[in-house]
Amino acid sequence: MWGVGLEGAASAPVQPRAPPSTAAEAAAPAEAAAHAEAADGFSAATPAASGRGGQALAPAEPALSPEAPADGAAAGAPADPAEQRRGEVGVRAGDVEAAEAAEGKEEGEEAEGEGEAVPGSYVTREARRALFASPAEEVRSEAAAPVVSGSLPSWLRGRLVLNGCGDYRGMSHLFDGFACLTSVRLGGGGAAATQRFLESDAYSHFRRTGRLKYREFATAPAPRLPGPLGWALSTAANVVAALTGLQGYSDNASVTLTPLPGGQLLALSETRNAAYIVDAATLETIRHVTYNPRADSIPGDISSAHVKGPLPDGRLLNFTRSLPYGGYHVFLQDPVTLRREKIAFVKDRDPAAPCWIHDMAATDRHLVIVEPPLYFAMRALLLNTRAPYVFADWRPETGTRVHVVALDGSGVVTHTAPTHFTFHFANAFQRPSGSGSGSEICVDYSVYDDATIINDLSLDAMITYPGKDISPSRLRRLTIPLTDASGRPVGPSALAAPAPLIRDEAAYGNFIEFPAVSPAVRGLPYRYAYGTAAVRPTNMGNALARHDLQEGTSKIWFEPGAMPSEPCFVPRPGATREDDGVVLAPIARGDGGSQLLVLDGGSWEELARVQLPFAVPYRFHGAWVPQEE
């Protein structure tokens, strides 16, 4: 995802599990197997087409004719030196074979008894192999993606383009892998799909050499030279990179996609370097986005991957930050020229140890930055050692800060709140104050008690079957006073803890991630939110939920053994109801096949499934690109 480091072979990496070589090795436990059959000779890169229940399907003619033949990777593509150098990357102590050998004992422990079956709520081995097989298969020409159940709405025309990691060789964390894009084109009742790696400098170097060039989220390059001299040179390079920003930050833009005019997408991660323009139709990497901090007076090498917008005037909203000795440089950005205009600066509370922020919330008038007490451990980053939370320290005694930034540049108010952690936000909006005078901002998001979830997402933890239960998170609302009765700004204030939005939080497994709303209500009062959820026990999000905030209730979609990714709400053209549309989500099925799930946004009934012609790796975030009329 990002980092500072001297080029070298990955140090002490973890490799994802290889596909099973025998049917016995591939077999799922009894309860999970009842819902997903294991195939003999299964290949994670090319799963057999299958429908519900893991039953093989005869080839079907898609209603949508692909624009080009499905020929896999482009003809004449060069061999992958990274594959040939796989042995050079190394294997951690918790590698594939060790994990496989240990699974029998782990399964017995999780089942609370020798020989007991693992609950079907766990994501199957086959699904995990599909999610983490490395490298992911590239299919550069559109391949047919048959509709294997139900039917697609006639009005649904466009592309769902997804970002995430597709090559975890030598990596140790879910956020480490190299960016790989997936596109599913829908229209005329049919579908076609493509998949392609982002051509970043980080990945291009890895393909050529089999070695990491930059530190990613949790995995740092090892020194090129052995012994103390190599360690000293690597440390010196890290110090130079941190203090000057002249080298060392990864450009691996593996997290989000933001639609831009002209059928283009902005792919981002959490460094200033990790920004690329991508063609939404072909997934081709068009160009690397670079900025000149001296020209626009916006310094900083770290940023949020979650651009907000477009705002009512069409502009985008984000921040950079200096690391260390700095703070948040909040800016507005033109979506065509990508020129940045600074509107605010928020100083770090500990200049030597800034806090890590992944996402933020925005209304049409304010940006809200929720800052949990998760501090960069600069010593660990510079010395390539581990901190308690990958590269960070959790200091709950310092509490959570909440910064409210006026988008007109009129100022920043910083509040305090009880300690908690978060990754992602559902929505934020302004409304009259509950006290009857003035106004307030409501921020709805996924709330964790602490930062343990970061360690839950190590590859070791996610690949281990069945694994430990994932940390709970809950859909909560933080209420922030904005103005008093006379319209004057209020604060700083000591805020109450975020309050529950759902009456029975166990209804969605005490877990929500990748929250989403209809684009028509972003930044506005709303009723419905969607997200991943949990049917426990599970060590990853294994369900989807529709939350009715007015009624305080949740509806769940769940398939034993499967794992869905971020839901994307697509409103029906001309819709007047907030939930009139569909929710699209890729799923890794229990048999290892990949599908696109289509749910009715109102009734939460399943409308259709599209069988994808390749294994889709773990996806983070995506964007819907409507077909131009």
C-alpha cells in the first residue's frame, strides 16, 4: 500500500496458500462441503464455472457479446521473472506448508472438540485460495461472463470496476499486495469481464526482478547487502526518504477508484506517489499523477486513499500530510486538471508521531477527520522493525480527536471523543440540532473498540483455516455540534461516544465494513446503508447487510463458505425512492468460483448472479461507471 524502504528482496515474507494437489487436500469440512463442493485438481486462477450449490454448469451463451475474444492475457506478453524468482523472495515461518500442517489441530480447537466439523460460517479453503492466489490471472480482452441465475435489470448498463491486491508473493498483510483491477461490464441482459494489473513502478520492478523496491503496508524490502553494513545502509536510506520525501514511497495504488470525466478513473493508495489515471473501459494504466508541492504549497508524502466528492461544484476533497513534524494539509481538487487548492491545515498533536488515518467523512460544507490514537511508530518504520500494530502504537489514554474543517476555508474546530478506532465511513450530513437550536453534523461509520483489526488482517491470520473470530465493529453515529442559535461556530467540545444506529447489533454479527449508501444521498440525510457483515464464527466479513436506520433494523445476505466484497449501490435511472436500485458485490464462492451478485436494494432479494471467467482476488473498493448514452 505504501512505505519507505531501500530496494531489496522482501524480508521474511508470507506466501499465500498454493492450490491443492489432491481432492482429499481440497475437501472442505462436512458442514461447509454441504454448500460448496471441492473440485479435484482445482486451480485458483481458473475456477470452473458453477452456479449455486457448487454444481457445474454447461457453457452458456451470454446475452452480451464481448468486444474482443477471451484469450486470457494479451498475446505475446513477456514471461514473469517474478514467478521464476519465487524462491528468492523467501518464506516466513508461518508459510503455506506449515499452516496446512497445523490446520488439523486448529480446526479441532476451533470446533471445541476432536473430530467436530468446522461451522459452515467460515469461508472455505477454496474461497481463500481464490482470494489470495498469486499472481492473479490477467485477462486483458473481454471474456464472456454468463448470467447463471436470475436476470439482470434491463436498465443496468455500465461497468463495475474494482481495485485491490492481486499479487501477495513475499507479502505479510492484506494491504501489502500489488494493485490489480477487475472490470465487469453489464448491459443488454448480459456481462463480460476483464482483469489487469496496474503498471506501477513498484509492480513493474517486482515483475522484472522478483524483489520489492519499496516498503508496502507491512512488508519492507530487505537490505541488498547482508549483515550490519546492509542494515545500516537501509536505515540511512529510510531516514533520508522520511526527512526529504525524495525517494522511497511506494506508488502501489491498490485501494480506491474515483471516476473522472472522460471515462477515466483515479486509482489511489496512501502516498502522494500512489496515484494513477486508468482507462475505465480497458483498465489500461494511462499515466502516473505527480504533484509539485512547491508550486501549490501543499507538502506531504502521505494522503488519504479515500477522495471525497464530487462536491456540488464538481471538485474533489482530500488531504496530504507531512511525516513527521507536520499535520493535515486539506485541499480541494479540480477533477479535470487535478490542480489542488489548499483550504486548511490541522497540526499533529504529537509532531514526532503522527496518527494514521485511512478515511474521512464529508458533507457539502464540511470535512470531518476522525483521528483515533493510533500513532506512527517512526522508529519501527525507519529501522524496518515491527510495532504492536504493524507500524503503529495504540495510545488509548490520549483519546480520539475529531476535526471539523469548513470547506469555505473559514477555519477548523477540533473536538475530543472517547477512544475508538475506525477504517471507513458510511455518510455524514448536517441537520438542525437535537436541542432545538443551532445545527449539528451526524457522522455514521464503522466503530471498533481498538486497533486490533489491523493485526486481524495479516495474511497469516486470514489464510489460516478456520482462524480466530474477527474483531467486532458496529454501525454508530457521532453527533458533533456545529453552530449555536445565532449561527456562530460551536466548540471545541467533549463529544459523547458514537451511538448505535441498529437496535440489535448482533443482527449483523457485530461487524460492518465497506459501508456504502446511494450516491444520491451522500452528504445528505438518508435512511439506508449497506456493508459487509458477519455470520459468526468467522475470521473475515462473510455476509452483506442492508441497514434501515429509520427502523433500526438489518437484513442479511449470507451464503455458507462464501466471502462477499464491498457492496456498490447503483440507483435506477429516474428513481424517487432512496433504495430503488441494485446492490452489486463480487463474491468468492465456497467452491472457489468468483461471481458478481446482484441484490434488490429495497427488498434485499437476490436478482441475478454473473459467473466470472477468472478468479477475482480480494477486492477493497470500486466504482460504478454508467454507460454513456
